[in-house]
Amino acid sequence: MQIGKILALAARATAAIVLTAAMTTAAAQETPAAGWPRSVANADGSLTTIPAPPRRILSTSVTITGTLLAIEAPVAASATTTSGHFFAQWEAIAQARRVEKVWPAGSVDLEAAYAVAPDLIVVSSGGADSALAQVEELRQIAPTLVLDYGGMTWQELARRLGEATGREAEVGEKLAAFDAFLAEARASIAVPPGKANIVSYNGPGTLNPIATSDGVHGRLLAALGFTMESPPHEWHGDSNPVADFVRAQYEHLTALTAPTTFLLSAGDERARAFLDDPILANLPAVRSGQVYGLGVNSFRIDFYSAREIVDGIVARFARDAGPDDGRE
């Protein structure tokens, strides 16, 4: 009888210990991490409260996805380009990290968003990959952050995303390493004399955007030591606001004065077409033969495409090699 009581007491004691341990573990899991929850500003000035460091991020903007990958944020799924692809400069990285493709830009699928089971959703306030029209529905799924990448460098975007994901330290390290990379590149090249410009060359009958000196493309080349020619805002040919580019009509290209031209989203084959365009024959850059492709992935600058652009410029203007004329 005595033995039975002892066994019963021992069993109760064991159960109490197990229950106490379980409660302690549950309490620890419910205790918010230091600095969380936190409120992060949206593009319109409102705040999104994020309760804990996210573990499954849904990016509804393929442009923003590149920067999320660069800071090694836990991206579970992302929208794609309108053609159903990721950007080439980081597509292999997205595949290696098993980032799911949820929908092409402009075709938001709320059922797919639910299926991802995200704990943070990131939306662009503008651009072809914006899901702003569905933001209230997305907020029913998970905390949703709205960012305006159009007016930011990828570094500025990285800082915002670092704040939202708790990866401020990692972002700081990434930006410091990139600054060192830029400084090394600048020291290794011989910048051609005079100014330079960046043109999205599309030919007659359509807009040919020209980069502004204070846009992200102009600022990247300025960081390498180029002095940028900025087009007059009066050349802007549509109702979209001027940000990184003035969307100029083709005939305005003939008024450019810089002796060096870089072509957006282009390699040297496109540069040859520009050089051979008879309407542009008197441009200083054409007369000097200094027309170069900025790179096929240079349309949207993120960490990965920025490195590609810089590597291309270093290869072309290295101090121990003279610049070529864009012809093979």
C-alpha cells in the first residue's frame, strides 16, 4: 500500500515537472524578440506593425525581390515579370533558395498569396509590378508593407527592408562591402574626359528615355567618377513623373553633348546600331566612337545588376587597357 502511494506521488511529481517545462517553453515562444513588434512606415506615411522577425516573405514586386535576396531575407515566394520570369541577374539565386513564382506582374492571385502562408507581404506602390490595388485584401492575409522603390537606390531600399526584417546588421555589412567594391573599381579605371550620358535607345517614332544625373543609374556612374549629362526636364514626353529618366522623343537625342554615351539594357551589338544611326551621326559620342552598352540587365538596378554594371565598366576602362569603340 505504502509502495503504491509512493508511486502515485512520483507520477504526479513527474507530471508536474513535465507540465511546468511545457509551460516554460510555451512562455518562451510567446515572449517577443527584442525590438519586436515594430512599426515600419509605408510609402503613404502610414505604419505597418510587424509582430516578429518574418520567416516567410511574399514579395508581390519582382523588383523588390532582388534586394530581399541581396540581404538574405527569407523570401518564400515572389511575383515575376509580365513574361513569368525572374530578373536574369539573380534568377539562379532565387532558384537555389527555392523561391516560388506566384503570378506574373499585373495578375495578382489572392488564392496563391494565401497558399504561401506568409508572415510578411511586401508591395510596391508603383510600377508595372505594383499590387497596390489589392493591398487591403493582402492585409487580411499578413502584415503588408508598401514601399516606393521608384525614388530609391537599392541601398536605400535595402535599409528599409532591413528594418522590416530585423536584418539591419546584415544590411550594414552588405552596404559597406559594396562601398568598398565601388571604391576599388573607381581606383582601377581611367574615366574618359568630359561628361557621359545614359540613353534607353529605342529609335525613331517612340520615346528614348535619358537618365537624370540624380537618378539611380546616374548616381551609380557618378560614384565611379563619371560626370553625368542630365537632360532638360522640358524634354519629358509623357504624363509619368520624372524620376530616374526623362522620357524624351527621339529627335531630342540629337541635342545631347556628352562625348560618352552608355545604352541602357544593351550590349555592344545595340551600341553598334546607335553608332550607325545616320540621324545621330553628329553626336559627340558617335564622332568619338565612345558608345557602349551598359549591360543587358541594366534596366533595373539592384545589388546584382549594379555589380554587373560596375564589372563591365572596369573591364572596359581599366587603367592598363584603353577603352574600345564599341565595335568588334
